[in-house]
Amino acid sequence: MPRNRRLAAAGVTAAAISLLASACTGSNDAGATDDASKDTTITFWHGWNAPGEVKAIQANVAAFEKAHPNIHVKVVGGLNDDKINQAVRAGGSKAPDVVSSFSTNNVGQFCSSKSFIDLNPFLKKDKIDPAKTFPKTMNEYTQYQGNQCTLPLLGDAYGLYYNKTAFDAAGIKEAPKTWSQFLADAKTLTKTKGDSFEQLGFMPTYHGYESTTEHYFGQWSPTYFDASGKSNIAKDPALVKGFTEQKKLVDELGGFSKLEKFRSGFGDEWGAKHPFQTGQVAMQLDGEWRLGMTQDAKVKFEVGVAPLPVPDDQADQYGKGYVTGTIVGIPATSTKQNAAWELVKFMTTNTDAVVNFANAIHNVPSTFEALKSPKLKYDPRFKTFLDIAQNAHSTTTPASPNGGAYLVSIQNLGFAFEKGKQKDLQAGLQQTATEIDKAIEQAK
């Protein structure tokens, strides 16, 4: 089952922004005075709600309680970030001591507002080096300006799914590795039918499933902010190239209107009638969860998995991809931070705990040791995502004090550019950069 990744892709809601901005902050070590060796109960909030996921997190907590018989964990699931933010703001005895969130975009807010404590003192005390423990991208998206206010709890890596049966029929021998090969294959695999399509090589529009700007542009390795924290999107050629290549895909595969009309007939992203699973689309940008979903849907073709193609001038970096995941942290309002840290440490750094959880919900392990553990069980094709997660060139999106608002601004430019509403890309990038800077300044 995929996790509720919509939260991350859509950025952060205005409600969440205002709640975090006014959250009780306190000092980062205000609650680190409890004795974790004594009998105590802590509360853990998470967002998983599918039966298999809930069972997996309960098993993880049970293993922790067995290893720490004096620490009892009250688990509350199915919670989104709005509810988490409200609880953190209110504090009190019913507030959580440990929180996991699917919204990596919120890390900048959690850290800059100090609504989550900096875990660096705990890591240092237990001699845990995040750079040596977690893959580069996962370490990056769990901190902001040196404040490690969250840690990774399993990850998501994005790659390319392709219909090997359709590839064989079209005479294509292997998955495309460069963007020019990707465009050529997408055109070869596209079969028109009247004013629509019998089969589309790839759905490139930004309303297509998972084809957001950050997922696309990760292959160009953009620098979203400069050293001073100002938006860099109008200065970095990677953004121009990313926007331009996506627009080229849209134009050469039939044009925006024709593609969107075809897309309107797609089934639900999380159901059996997903367009890749029905054969309507021959290639799909997606996360590791799609592999299990194709198996559950009993698709009628052979499914191939590969990294997403890279720009032609970065062919030597083939194998990289965009990486995100679940985060876990300790709210500053917790009065049991030492006991809470024991749970966070167990879930994020205990190799067996990470491996067992990854095996149970089919996500990417979030430590180097877990990624190479012989206990890790997976379909051979799943190794593509394990490799992407560890690739030194893989990317993520940086934290910002107002969450994922800057990604929403960039995505809005993408919507306007692909449909031809914004014709001057450079002017659009400059306007968007100004919009991003003003929003961040206001948040500060």
C-alpha cells in the first residue's frame, strides 16, 4: 500500500502554516529532564491508516517495548499534519511525545519554529553520525540550517515503470537512459486513435500522476536557493532545461489540450484502473509502491523498472532519482524527551527495526546498514529503488521556513507554461522567484 504522499506533493496548507507560525516554541531541551530508565508512558502519533501499515507500526512498537520494558507507548494513528500542528500548539498532557509525518516539505517549519526539538544533542550523546547512518538525500530532507529536528523513517524513491510487452512490440530493447531517448521512445510507443490515443507513451502534463515539477527536475539536480536563502530558480539553468524539456514532451506527444482530454478518462491513481496498469500509458514516473500495486492489479503485461532518464549532458549520472520519505521527530512540548528519544532512535537507527518495517510496508529502508541487510526481502526489480536511494547524485527538495510553499509557486508556473499561458519562461521564473522570496520573508 502506498502512503498518503499527496501531502508532500501538494506542499503545505495555509492552515498548517499559520498553526506552525504561532506554535509554542520553548527551548529545544525544555523537556529533556525525564529519567528514561524509569517506568513511563509516551504517546506516539503517526499517519498510517491501511490495516497492513497499522499492523506493521504496532509490531515495530511492540519490538521497542520488548527492548525497553519500562517505556510504554500509546499509539495513535491516521493523523495528518493539521492535527499534529494543533496538538503541538496546544501542548498539555494529551499532546504527542513522538510524531511521524509524511510531509517532508514541513521540515523547515518544524525546525525554524522550534516546534520540534533539535536532535543533534541526542545524536552526539549516542555517537550517531547522521551522515554515516542515513543516505545523503534522507539526511538532507530531515534538517534545516543545521537543525536536525527530524530523522528519516523509511524512504520513497522515484523511478520509471515501463510496459516491457509494449516495448518488445515496438522493437525497443531497453529502458531509456537519457532524456532524448526517453522522448524518442515515448513517441514510438504512442498510438493515436481518432482525435485521442489508443496508447500513450508517457503522460507528461503536470496534472499527470506523480509528474510534479520537483519529481521531474530532480534529474537536472537544481539548486533552489542560494547561500543566502534567496530563490535561485531564475539563475539556475537546470530549471530552464527542466521546464523546456517537459514542455517539449507535451508538444511532441500531442499537445496540452489533447493530452488533458485523454487524461480525463484515467482511473484513480491508487486503484486497479491506474492508466499504466490498464495499458493506456506505456511508461510511468512513480515511486516504489507502484510495483506492488501492479502485482495486486494483476496487469496483463510484463512490468519493467528502471531509473528515470537523465539529461543528455549528465549521462554519467544515470541511476539517480528524486528521494523523499517519512520523517519522525519530538515536539518541543513533550516533557518526556529522553524516553521519546529512545523510541525515535530505535525506529530510525536499529537495523532490524528498519528492515522489518520496510519489509512489512514495502518502502525503501532509510539507513545504510538496513539497505544492505541480508534480512531485507524484495522483488529483484525493487533493487532499482534501493540503488536510487543510495546514489550520490540523487536529489531531494530543500527545507524552507514556510514549508513547501515555494514548490507550489514553481508548480503553478509549470501549469501556466505547459499550456502556453506563460510564454516567456525567464520572465515567469523571475516573477516566481520574487514571489517565493516575499513569502519566505513574510514567514520569517
